[in-house]
Amino acid sequence: MSQTAPPAATGSTSLHRTLKPRSVAFVGVSEASPFAHSVRRTMTGSTETLFVHPRFDKLFGRPSVPDLTELGGPVDVVFSAVSAARTVTVVEQAAAIGAGGVVTIAGGFAESGAEGAVLQRRMADIARAAGMPVVGPNGVGVINVPDEVNLTMLAPFDRRPGGLSAVTHSGAMIEAIGAAGRRPGGVGLNLLISAGNEAVTDLADYLDFLAADDRTTVIALALEKIRRPEPFFAAAARALEAGKPIVAVKMGRSARARRMAASHTGSLVGDAWVYETALRQAGIQLAYDIDELVDRVQFLEQLPRQRWTEVRGLAVLTATGGFAQLASDLAEDTGVDIPALEQLRPVADAVPGKPLPNPLDATGFADSIDGLWEFIVDGYAAEPQVDALLFTSQHADWDIMNRRMADVFAERCSRLPSKPFVVAPLAGTAGTWLEDYRENDVAVGNGLAGCLRGLHTMGSFVRAQRRGHRVGSAEGVPALPVPEGTVHEVAGGRMLSFAATMKVLSDAGVPVARWAVFDGAVSAPGFAGPYVVKLADVAHRTEHNAVRLKVPADELAHAAAELREIALRDGLSGTVAVQEMVAGHGEAFIGLQGASELGPLTVFGLGGVFVELLKQVGGRLAPFDEVTAWELIAEFDTTGVLDGFRGAPAWDRARLADVLRAAGNLAAGGRDWIDSLDINPLVITADGPVAVDGLCLLRTT
């Protein structure tokens, strides 16, 4: 048997023996088992197979032993098909013999309640003490497609080897990816991993392994929860740097789905908006179902990297006017740029009827006029502005005419190895003959919409890689001490006093309006009026009519007296704040969370009437760099507000970016004590943004 040495290190580096093993021990799988097919398929490859079963001394024509300790030496990976209680024993024995890892499909662990949680902790403690990975439990296992290693409970399904590796929290998603990937064109598969409960080895570990895996070219995730955000995003950055795109489906986006996720994996999922914001910030592309996921990864898996482009100049060639129009509509919806290409007017004019150059309706004449189709393809392929070409027709098994045109298109592809050439059916299933083009680096897509998704993802990844998207490490920001100041119990939690909150903002580098607070008699502060006078330590002042505007110096005492009567009536703090009136030409708000599910978070949006009108906010995990701050601001470009609404001056984006970064650093530095901190409003003045008010709630633990 194989005498592979046990790993010296723990974590993702030790996953090699588990995911790409040279020897496998199947525990609890007999020839009558519903999982016997996985054994037989594994035996067709070169991986050594061993068997452990208490009731048989021979299985699948090989010797079998009662338990792992009788194998006589280490094995790369153990596949356990026994119950939860017996799985703990299997993990213990695997650790004792120096196994590289365990794949377990058993349910009955943390997802099933308190007793299962105890079993899961015991198993995890044993594995961690040995530095041994465990895939699962409560999953469907692992499939290594190129090596024919099938450590899974899934029924056999057709798949082709390739560069897509997938990690899912829902095991059925693996089967779905396999089914969607098997269509003509489709995707080839490498490693398919069902993470299950992640009792020992989690998403961050798998992603880190795949980032370095030489067979993985693109990564798909179907996730419910990220348990260790910092290692996960660090691994995502390594994948990006290695040129490996990641596309993710986030499950549990609705309230009902979140309840289902809890019952399925024993985990609670977080807010979908935070996940989508964070994943995009990390350069991870998003999909919303498995078909879309496969659409988005298809060209990245099919084509070599030298053919990946930013897809800023897609040329669409077709032989039907209706689909030329539809391509233009769908491209706008998908965010793919189809330029007019007026410089190719001489080429388009060669087609009777002189259609628009892009998308080009080449009509039926393209194949009936000798040499016309070759002239069109050559002209478009040679145009420098064109960095991707799509030829879409029905391309069905019966579509003989367009097969000749597709052959010409594919042949021209070989002359330009730096651009993606794509053929795809207009709709429905592509002809099986399109498979031949993949061997010549011509991509085969899935309908117009599917093609445009795939091209959009390619372009987004290439731009993200050049930009170097990365989620910053909050741990890299020194922790700030809990601020001194009075803490008030309010409906939303423990509120830091107004004075302490404004000092926190000012110390963090956020400009604040000048202020003074008074517990006794109110007098003119050391700055000129008119003033804003308000009850300082009230969470929602407007509900109590606790703000007075444009108060002159000689009326400060009267305004304060009115407010203190309200405080007495409503049982509120009588501390009064006096601030300068800040005039500006715009308003925004910034919200901070010290500990969202994925880490410190900064939220930004337009203030005033635009909050309700636009219903748009953006956000980033904190901390973040200057470029990221500018990208966050740019999300609001389409509103026109930042460029000067109705003749107002344009906003100072550079100073706004500085304030956003300062706020982000505050969220990261205050991660241990900030629950939420709202800067609202942030007034945009001629001298830059100024925070007029702040509401800080402290974490209770």
C-alpha cells in the first residue's frame, strides 16, 4: 500500500493529500452499498483503493480489514460512509495512522441539535490536534474529475475534465453544476467539494488551496456563510493575483431561505447586501442561480488566458435582424459595451441593404455571395477597437448553412490568438458539432444572454485583476480604546454621548461642525452664530421636536429652556448642544458597523431628499484604500448629484474620499466597541464635507 508521509503543516497546504490522493480507504462501503458506484469509478483511475468494513474480509476483489488501524500504515484520504457516532471513531483512527484527511458524508452533527453539536466538537478537536483536514460532515463528499477519484454519495453523472473547481455548502449544487456544464460548450470540471458543516476545514481553506492548484483555472462558489472572513478574503486576493476568477452564488438572501439554511447546515447566514458588497469589493463576480454561474464561468474555463480581454469592444455578427436588435438590448442590460464601429462602415456596406456595423445583420447574403462572409470576419477581427467577437445563429444540429459560416469564423480565430472568438445559438440547445471548435480555442456559448453574461464576467475579471481588488485587513488597523464619556440606555442599545461621539469623529480625521454642550446655563460659545440648539443625548430628536435652528446668541437661553421642558416631559437627558449652522450645497450620510458578519463596514449614500428618492446606498468592508473610496463615490455618478444638482457646485470628491477613508479606519479601529455609528447629515460645503451630527451605539459584548 502507499506509504505517503503525514503532513507537516495544517490548513490548506495539507489538503493536497485529501483532494488529490494517491491512496483512498473506503470505510463502511460494501458492494451492496448505494455508494458502491463511487468505489468502482475510483477504481478505474490510478488511485490505490483500500477497504475497511467490520463484516467483510474482501470487497470489490480486494482485501478488507475491520478498522483503519489494521491497514498497516498511513493513507492519503479516508472516505467515511458510516453514522455520525462511528464517524468520530473513524476520524480518531485516521489521525492515529497519519491519514492525510477524512471525507465524511454523515448527517446527525451540529445541524441536528445539541447532541450532534457535541459529536461535531469531539470530531473537530481530534482532527485539529492531528492537523488533519476533514471535509464535511453533512455534505455529499468530494469528486476529483481528472483523476476519477469519487468520494461522494451523489449518483453517477456525466462530466468532462477541465479547469473549473467548485466549493458548495449545498451538496446538490455540485450535481447541478455538473449538469449545466455538460451542455455543448459548457465547462470542464476539476475539483468538486461539498463543504457541509465545515467542522474542521472551511471555505477559506478550500479557496486558499484552489488559488495555488495548478489544475484550477476558475473557481465557483455556492455559499451560505463565510465563517472566517479575513482568511477567506486573503485567499480570494491570492486567487486574483494568480489569475483565477471567482464566481459566487450567495444562498440565503431571503428571510425564508435564511431559515432553511439554518436547518440545513446549522449555521445562521448574514445580510445578503453585506455579502454582495464584500464579494464585489474582493473582485468576486456574482451569479444568482447555477445556470447563470455556469454562463459566467464558461469562457474563462474554455479559453486560454491569452484570449481574455476587458471586452470593451464586442462585435456581434449574425444573419438575422431581429437578433441583432436583441443583442444590442441584452448587451445594455448586461453591461457589455457594443460600440457603433462606424470605422467598419465600408465592411458593413458590402452587405446588401447596408446594415448598421454593430451588431451586424449580415443577412442571408453573407453565405450566398462568394467571399463576402470571409471579408466581413477578416475586417471585424482586424479592427483594433474590437476585443471580442461573437457569431450567433441557430447553430442547431440541422443548421447546415450556418455551420459553414461558423467554420470560417473559427478558422479566422486561429490567426488572432489574443481575442476571444465565440459561437453560440440564438436560443435553445447548441448543436453537438460546436464541441469541435473548443479544440481550436473557439468558445461555445449558451444563447445570447448566456454569452453576454460570460463576456461581462471575463471583462470584469480582467479589469479587477489589473486594479488589484482586495479587502483590507481590519486586524492591520490598531484597535482604538473605548472612548470616555457618558453612555445612555436607549431603545436601540447603549448610546455614546453626543460630545464623546463628535470627539471620536474629530480624532479619526472626520471634519465636524463646531459644537459645545451645556448641562447648566447656556451661553454663547466661542464661535459665531446663528446656532443650532438641540438636546444632545437623544437618539431621535425629530420625534420629540428637540431641535431649534437659526437661533441668535441672545435667544440661546430661551431655546435651551424650551428643550429642557421637553426633556423633562419625555424623560430625556437635559444636556443641550449648541452648534454652528453649516451651509452647504449637498448632503450625504455615512454609516459604520464595527462588526458586520464579514467585518467592519462603511456605508455611504446621498442625504436629504435623495435618500427616499433614489433608495441607493453603497458600501465597503473597512479599511479600504483611496482607489476603493473613489470607486464607492463613483457608484453615484449616474445620479448627477455629485456633479452639481440644479446649478449647485460640484462636490469635492477628493475630500469626500478622504472622509470615507477616515470613517473606514474608524470602523476598523473601533471594531471591538462600535455597534453602529451614523454620520448624518454629512454636509457638503465649499470647504469639503462636514459632519453635523453623529449617533454611536456601543456593542453590548
